Amino acid sequence: MLPAFYQENQIEAGCDEAGRGCYAGPVFAAAVILPINFKHPLLNDSKQVGPKHRKILREVIESNAIAWSVASVEAEEIDRINILKASFKAMHMAIDQLKTKPEFLLIDGNRFPAYKKIPHLCIVKGDGKYASIAAASILAKTYRDAYMEKIHAQFPQYGWNSNKGYGTLEHRLAIEANGLCQHHRRSFNISPTQMEMPF
């Protein structure tokens, strides 16, 4: 089982994002402060956990965490400020919303713009190393998936209930057939290639 903390002297929040590489939809981020003795055998990087177990874990995390929050940045803003800045903004927003103020931040990834004056540590693949980051990855992923399923009802042609906005073959073919909609990230250069007209 993943250790709950990197250090135990300060209130530590784990932070992660979901949907950074998607063609459509917002990028989501979550921040989680876990109890000192938190353990769960299923908890891992959300990409290593199936949908059924992610749902169970979401309920466990929300019931047992000292504090948790989820935030998102929409496709329109992603296009305006770029996906990296949007991911950092979503993480900052999630930390902002925590009801308990963290004293130390564990961040999944290799870089992060400092949040106020709170010290942080970036850990590559941290969502598979520390429970607080893994918990944040579970929340970010489940909330984003639920959002994509919701907007799928408006735009069923793109198959977001299954591909969740990622650039699968199904999604790319749907873009070729239907063009882009308001939820697509136009800065990702995903516009359908126009066929040459014969002379």
C-alpha cells in the first residue's frame, strides 16, 4: 500500500490533474489532505485502477479525507492560456478551495509554479508513490469522466462516454465527420484535414 505522506511534520496536501492530453473538455485538478493513518489496498495512480474501483475509492476518499477539493479549467481558457498553464491554474484553484490550509504540497509531475508561500515538492509519477497524490488523481479522473459523460448527451457523435475526450481513433474519425464543437481544444491542432478538391 502507498505511504500516506512524504513527511509528517506539516499538513500535507497531494495534488494531481486529469485530462491534460485530451482533445476536448476541461482539465480537472484535485487536492487532498489525508489522515495520518490513511491506507487502502485499492489506492493507486488512477490510470492503474479500473472504473469500478475508482468509484469505490472516490467514496472512501471523500468520506475519510481531512479536506478535498476539485477544480477545472474549460477548453476556451485552455486555448487562451495553453494547457500547461491551465493545468497549473486548476491545481491552484483546487488548493484554494481546501477547507484546511496545507503547509506542504506534494505535486505529481516535474514542475509547478509555487502556490503562495507554501513549499512544494514535485514527484514524477507521484500518483503511484504517495497516497495523497493518488487520491487526488482518483478524484480528478472521476470528476472529469463524469463531466464528459454529461456533455456526451449533448454531443453523442463524438463518443465521449467511452473515449472521455482523448484522441482515440473513434474520436478522430468523429471530428473528421462532424468538425469541432464548443468543447474541443482548438489550440491542439485537431481540426479535420480538408480533402483536396479535384480540378
